[in-house]
Amino acid sequence: MSQITIRTVSSKSDWERFIFFPWEIYKNDPIWVAPLKSSYRKVFQKDKNPFFQHGEMEAFIAERNGKVLGRIAAIVNHLHNETWKDRVGFFGFFECINDVEVSNSLLDTARAWLKDRNYSHMRGPASPSSNEDYGVMIDGFDQQHVILSTYNARWYYSLYAAYGLQPIKKLFAFRFDGPKILEKNLERIDRIEAALKHRLNFELVDLDMKRFDEGVKTFRGLFNKAWTTVNNHGWVPLTDAEFDNITTELKQITDPRLVMLAKVDGEVVGGCICLPDYNEVFRSWKGNLFPFNWIDMFTKAKKIKCVRIVILGVLPEYQRKGLDALMYLQITKRGLERGATWAEASYIVEDNEPMKRPLLNIGGEIYKTYEVMEMPV
């Protein structure tokens, strides 16, 4: 058998092969939903993706007889290192056939690249950071591939383990079914809301799409105050440019009734950003918007059955007061009003009890698990 060749991605044609290799891996997988090709290209463009304002990446492909068998990126996130005061490097964008030799060659290459730059450990997968695709999915492969969630081939965890990567942290995705949750908690919603209004002068305010930019600025500040290194493994603050980039991409599929700010005495103390799971629409597109797929945005949007909770948080001084539980319950209620029957909340770090507790208390269940893996370089 011919030798495996690992090459650094440099030419335009190499980048095309690197970027679109997942379409080869998942071509027979009925669960995987392809990202929109036009948006996915931008992830790797230094002038389009603000991650590269504080990060570096080198991409590699594995070939045999000119055929691509796998890909990987070695990644440095300077903002992570500043936040955590460490010398951890990352690997990400890993896709590979089910072959240990190919996988080991790719991981060896990324690890050597990080070692040459004096990083102490290789962690991942992070594509490109913990704020995007993070961890390897280890169960729930028969479940829906929800928008903005990690999905990977079943054999990736085994390939990582065979190489010597060790799991260091679990991440969970919670599912809660609308009718069941509301039946259990309907009276509780009114009771909690009345108590919060009385004690804290509390209110939930919907996103005003006419003042979208102002709302984005508010959420950006909230995210970087409510999330800290205390309970959130790998958390890295989002830069202004990163937050603006994310929200601009998502504006067209935002339902303002699913984006809420929690206020006490008129001041923002928490909030949530939820999205209808447009992967239910995108599944048949194979990543192609044109020529006619865009029509589905108008004809199928109201049939979406899942809501993805992308961000939900409360400032530390207002945690454990019921605000987060009320937001989860309101999301469920509002989701049902638009026809969605269930919601996913992810990712929740395994030892983040302040986030796990309210989800479990209202009847949420862990239905997917991811592992973050690491090894010395």
C-alpha cells in the first residue's frame, strides 16, 4: 500500500479540498447537516473570521495516491492562553476515514507543530475555539443534528484514544420536551414570575429587531460578565468583532420572541439567545443555498420543531434566584407557541452545577455527551 503523505494546505485548490472534505466523510450519514458552503468558507479566511485577530492556524491534509483521506488544523488561541495563563495549544477541524494510521499521522503533525512553538499540551477538538465546535461527540448519534452544535463521525473518539489523547472534561447537551415540561411547571412559571417581580422588580424584555445593534452590544457585555473561568471549562471571552460576526450571521434566522433580556430595576442582569433549529430546513440542502433552496426559508420555517438555546446566563450576583429557570420555562412556552415541541440547551460543562441544576429541576434530560481531550506535546 502506498505511503500516507501529509501536506500543509497552501494553494487555493488545497483549501477547497480541505474545506469540503466533510462532504465526503458524511455523504451517507442521514443525521449530519452540512453547513452553508458560502458561510463555511469564511471560517478559514483570515480577513473574514475575527478569530484570527487573536489566533493562528496551520491546516494539513492526509493523502494517499492523490486522494484526501483526512484533514486537521493545529491552532493557537492567544486569548485562551491569556485568560487561563497556560501554554495549551489546540487541534481542530479534524475529519478522517476510519483508519488509525491516517489519524495518527494527522495528530502527529499537529502535535509537532505545537511542540515547535513551545506549547505544553495539545487539546481538542476545538474548531477553532471553545466558542464554536468544541469536544468530540461520544453518544446520541441517532439524535437530530441541531443548529450550531458539534457533530462528528462515530469512530473519532476511538481514533483519539488510540493516539493517546485522554478525556479531561465532559460537556452535555440537555433536551427538554415542551408539553411535558409545561404540564409539570405551568403553575410554577406564574408563581416564580410573580415572586421575582415582587422581590426584584424583575421583567423579561424581548429583543427589539429595530434596535438590533443595540441589543447585540448589550448581550456582548452580558456574555463576558456572566461567563467566567469559575464554572466554565475552556471559556474564553468573545471579542467585539467575534460577537458582531456571529450575530450578523444569525440575524436572518432570529425570532425576537426567543431572544430575551432579564432586567431588575431596569438594569440588564441576564438574558438568553435561542434560535429555531433551521438545520431542519437545511438538511436537504447539502450546503447549497441556490438556486431554489432559499425558498424553504419561507415555506418550511414555521414547521421547525426544535429550539436551540445558544446562550443563557445571569450575572453572578443574581444567580440561584430562579431567573435562569424562568427563562428556560419561558423559552419552552414561547417555543410551543411557534410550533416547536422541544428544545436543546448546550453545551453545559459537567461540573457547572449552577447551570445544570435549573435544567434538571424543570425536567431537562442529558441526551448527548461530548469529551474534551488532551495530551502533553
